[in-house]
Amino acid sequence: MTQAAETMNIGLSTLQRWLRQYRVKSGGTGRLAASCTNICDAIDQAMFTMGLQIHLRQREMKEEVDKLTDAQAVLDYVVGWPEGS
């Protein structure tokens, strides 16, 4: 459970509280494990997607930097995501 909390960037007590609330709402049924699995799958997918986006952006930035021809262009280069991304 600690690893799940760290993955979601939340405190362990917060995750435990959410699970208690879920158990109360679900009437204590066995749906909790399936729900947690679905949540973990969604987290994994989101992390993969963001990692891929970061990788692609890094490649774009390397190509952009390779095209810079003088020191001023390097100094003026804005690092990060393009507007509207």
C-alpha cells in the first residue's frame, strides 16, 4: 500500500482513508480489489503516456537545438512545452 501511495504522490494515511471510505460506500463487498487494480492500471497507463510525451518532446527539443546557429539563438531558446500543449 505504501508503494501505491508513493506512486500516486499522496500520503499513506490519505490512501488508507480513501480505502476506508470506499469500503463503507461499497458495503464491504469484494469489489475493492478489482477497483484498486483498475486504479493501478489507470495510473500505469497515465505514467506511460506522460513518459512517452516527455520522450517525444525531448527529441523535438534536440532537433530544435541542433538547428540553432549562434549564441544569441541559444540564449533565446525557450525550454519546455509549446503553448497550447
